[in-house]
Amino acid sequence: MQEYAKLNRRLPKLIIIFLLVLIAAYLPLTSFLFALKNDAFTGYFPPKFFISESLHAGYLPLWNPYINYGFPQYGDMSSGFWSPITWLIASTVGYNVYSFTAELLLYLFLSSLGVFFICKMYKLVWQVSAMAAICYMCCGYMVGHLQHFNWISGAAFLPLCVWAYLQMLSQPNTKNTIRAILLFYFLLSSAHPGISIAAFYFFFAIAGSNFYWQFKKTYLGVSSFLKPHLFLISGLLILSTGMIIGYSDILPFFVRSQKIALEVALSDPTSISCYLSFIFPFASVKNDLLYNTDITMRNCYIGIVLLPFLITAIFSFKTALQKLFLGVGLFFLLLSAGGIFKTIAYYIFPGIGYVRLNGEFRVFALLSFIIVAAIELNKFFTSPYWQQRKLNLVLFTLKIICCIAFAYALFMAINSQQSIIYLSLSGASSFPDKLKLVIDGLTWYDTLILQSTMQCIILVVATYFYKEKGVELLIAPVHCRYGVSNCT
């Protein structure tokens, strides 16, 4: 309880840290020197701008005459029409390039808070909680889908819903139930429909596992478990009345009201070759032939600091919570890969056949993996019986992989002369033009060389920290508290 109280006192400072990391990690956006591109301003911004301008002109933005010769805006599932955040911004400062970008940054910040609250609920040490929160805020899904506005908003409210739902299950009172209803409404009204469909199965797995644990531990009846869920579902349906009426009104005229063809449903997966991005995310921006999917669907990075603990957790004793999220994470990772697994899900799981871009599912996998790795990292910091030999083996293996990748990429770059070092800058006169030419001229071998070098350095520093500073500063005080001898 003392650690839990300290975590509460540190929350304001951690919020400042999250904001600073957000500013630094997304500096091109937070500096407003660069704008969001592609779908962000061609697909997501126009409806929000229309809502804003209509409200400021004194009209309800129910009918948008500027899309397809007229469009019922209240039935748009992608514009966030029913999101309270959309209406708050539209009715106050209004939508422009700056407020639109600020809303996206707000979602990134909220994503870190959600993961932090989950870790806080399970009383992980604050260092682990902060690290997990930052890793999710900066994970490959967030970086890869900045242009997909409602994918980011869905990823932001997903961990908040997980936290609120688990809180409701552990303490089914009025406060926790109302909070869960509100956050689930934010998820449904802000997220892409594909995330909402996948979230049903995600939370169904969590609900089933928690029912099994509670029944096994306390032999509670079915009614005591169903009661908070009935309140949750009823409250959510009441709050979503407008959204349900609006969607049902337009759905008969909607092209995507039917299942898409299987061939289309298998498009743009996070293919198995994309799993290289767990270690080398920068290398996923090149070599379309290798990844064979859209560039936005490739990045699966969760942080090189957490990755060793995820691998260690797979081959070690796992808590019940780790088993749950590891299983759920693997399910959605396979689902995002398309192929035979998505084909089976297409016919068995209702709603999955409506989702066109398979890479969307990987947000559930990355969130699950981060939670698993955070719990394992917390064991490392707090358990006097945690064995470090597996971690050392994993760290050594990852460093070997980085060295092999560096050697291979360097050899191929020189042998094939496909490298930035063979690029001529004679066509660029100014420094910005030269810089752009260099960035555009990077080959896959160049990205692999840069990334493997960077990751190897981080792994060496992390190994030293885990072996030396981690043990002395974090494990030793815990050992002393539990009476372990030879403490300094």
C-alpha cells in the first residue's frame, strides 16, 4: 500500500514526463513544422471541419451537402460525429490544422495514461508503469497510423477501457460501472468500426477469464458476475442511442453493410516478415517486396527495452494475467497476419469479415504484449527469486541478431552498391534539398545498418543496467524489505 500511495503522489510528475516524451518523440507534429498527411486531411479532417463550421454558423451538422452530393453526417462511422471530444473542439476553438493536430496528440497522451493506470492497478513499480506507458504511446502502431485518425483514437481509449473494465470486475460499484460506461462510449464513438468489432472479442476473452478465476477462487454464482455486465451493457446502449439510430438509418444504403469478399478481407496484412519490426522498426519503411503489404501495416515495435522481457516471459513461469494477455496477443497477431487464420475467422467470428485492413488488429496484440512484458519486468525488479539467466540469454541472442543483421546489410550494400554512400547530391542546391535527397535515398540495407547499430548500443547499455545498476538500485532495497541477507 505504501508503494501504491507513492505511485499516486508521483502521478503529476509522470504526466509531465509523458508530455515531454510526447513532444520529443513526435517533434515534427508537436512543433507544428510538419502537418499530418494523406488520409488525415483528405478523409478525417473535412467532416470535422464541416461540423465545426456548421455549429459556428448556427446550424446542426446533420446533413453534409459537400460529400457525394449530400450525406447524412450523423451516420458517418469514421468522422467521430458522436464523439464528445469532436463536439467540444468544434463548438469552441473550431477545427483547423492546429486543433486537428492537437486532438491527435491528445489521443497519444491518453494512450499512455491508459497503460499507466493498468500497471498502477496491478501495483507494478512506477518505473515499470512509466516505461510501459511510454512504449505504448510510441509503439509501431501509433507511429505507423498517424494518418489514420480514428485508428489512433481507438488505440487511445482501448487501454483506458481495459483499466475501467478490470476495475469494475474487481470492485463492481456504481462509480466504477459509470466510469466504464463512459470510457466504452468514448471508444465506440471515436474508434474505427474495425477496432470496435475486434474489441468485442478482446473484452469477451478478458470477461471469460475473469469469470473462471472468480468462480475458481470464490465460487461466485453466474448472477453475481452478470449483474455488473448488465448494468454496463444497458448504460452503454442508453448512452449510444443517438449513435445506434444514426447508423441504422444509413446502413441500408451503405456499401459496406455486407461482408466484403474474402480476397479483399485478406488484403494489407501485417505479414510474418513484418515481425522483423519488433527489433528493426526503421527497416520496415523500405523493401516493399519483402514485406508485401502497405507501409502503414508493418510496424510492430514495442521497444527494445521491453522486448527481452516479453521473450523471457514466453519461456518462463507466467502469472494468470500474463497467460491471458499472451494468448489474446498471439490471437490478434495471427489475425492481423491474414492468411489461413484470417480465413477461418472470416467464416467463424461474426463481424470479422467486415474488416478490410488486417493490420488494424495488431493494436490489440501490441497492447497485450506490453502488459505481459511489463509484468515480467516488474518481477525482475521486485522478486528475490526471479532468475536472470534466461534474460541474459535473450539479451545475448538479440545482440547476436543485431550483429548478424549489421554484417549482412553492410556486405549487401557494398556488393550491390545499393547504399546512400553511392548517392550523388549534385542535383540538390540547398541544405534542405540535400537532406531530403539523403532521406529519400536511404535503401533497405542502410536502414538495417543504422537500426542494428542503434539497437545493439541500447542492448549493451541495457545489459549493463540490468546487471549492475538495476540490481543495486532497485532489487536490493526490495530484498532488504523482505529480509533477504547480504543487502547493502
